[in-house]
Amino acid sequence: MLLQICRFAGALEGLLGARDPAAFEAAWKIEDLDRLSWDALALARRSDLVRLARPLAALDRRLIALLERSRAFFEPHLVTFRVPEIERWQHAAAAALVGARWGVAGLRTVVADVSAPRARRYFAFLGLADRHPEGAWPLFECYLTTPGAHHAFVGAAVDAARYYERSAALLMQLFERIRGDEMLRRFLGPKILESLYVLRDTASLPFFEGLLVAGHTDADVDCCEVTRALVAVRVMTGRVAPSVKFSDEDAPEVRRALDEAERRFETARDRILPVTVI
């Protein structure tokens, strides 16, 4: 973990030393910063190790310097794409630093500070979701039950709900509330179904059975409501149920597809990913 944070900080040197936008962009790609950055920040966000405070503080200072450097170029591509990404890195690093220094109490303080930048509050909220302490459930519950709450925070609360056994009913209620909103359903729907799948509350079985005939289908199994429902029903009952996606539920290729989908779902069951906060 410490090594990856240090690697990320070291990779920023090439950007800080870039003489022009072309060199800046070349250094970005050479260091593979799109992957390296978020891998390191995800590890930092999930950790409460005090020993990470100093390297995170150094990373935060370097990101602030990089923001000043990149804004000085006034190049459209950098201003449109790279500067906002660096800003997100800085907010994520600052929130991780709070978590390392002051733990859950510090993260909750940042989330409650309405004067703080939204992205800073979001990454602190995401840190709480990753740690999911028992005492944080009322905060997540508030976002699950408040119509009009910011979608990114609701998404993180939905992800966190998989760690709280009493959350299944609220998740199903939220899905019903957004069912007719195509944008919210496309964003929150897969997250809700993933958390319900992880919870495996038997009370959600009728809900999943309803999606077998009324859910959305998609070539991407992570976005396909019917596939998620088929796997969930099979896990809870041991049977492959009829659905609108497959005409013959007993066909070998159907079982292979569901086996592969279940393996994918199991791999992602403890993974919470950030979204872009505008």
C-alpha cells in the first residue's frame, strides 16, 4: 500500500517537470496515471493506518503544486480533461489523509461540512462506505431515503448498504422509487441489485423474481437486471428460473453464462468504485 502511494507520488514528477502541454501529456501516458492514480488512492481510502499520514500529506502537497502547474498551460485538452482529474485526485488524497489521521470521526466531520468542496465530501463519504462502521448506518440510511439527494452520495450509500443486514427493504424501496427514471435507474439500479445480491436476504426473492419478467436486459452482465436476478434466484433457491432473457432456462449455454456471471459478481462483492463528481 505504502509502495503504491509512493509510486503515484513519484510518477507526478514527470508532470511537474513538463515544459509544455505535449510533454505533460506524454508523461501522463508513460506513467499510466489513469490506472496508477486510482489504484493507489483506493488503497489509501480504505486504510486507517496512521503511518500513511506522512506520505499522503506529501502526495497532497504534490497534487496541489501539480494543479498550479497544469493550469498555467492554458491548453484546451489539459483544461477540459486533465485539470478536473487532478482536482479529483487531490480531493481523494485529502480525504484519505483525514481518514489516516483522524479515522471515522474525521471523515464524518468532512462529510458534514457543507462549506467543503463537494468532491472532498464525496471522497470522505466513500471512505466511510469502505469502512462501513456500525455507527454510520443512520447517515447512509438518510441518503437512501431522501428523494433528490445527490446521486453520487446515494450511490455510495447503496454500495455501503451491502454491509448492513437490515438494509434490504430500503434498497428495494429505493429501486421502486427510481424505477421510472431511466437515468437514475441506469446509474443506481446495478448498484442496488449488487448490494441486494451480496445481502441475500430471503425477503428480496420475490423482488428478484419480478425482475425476471420486468427487468431490463443488457449485453453487459453488470448492467443486466435480468441476469443479476437470475443469478440471485439461483443462489437463493438452487434453480434456474424462466426469464425474458432466455427461452430455454435448461440449455447448457444458459447455465454456463450464469456460472460466468456469478463468478464476476462474487469477485466484485467487496469492491466500491468512485464515480465522477461534477
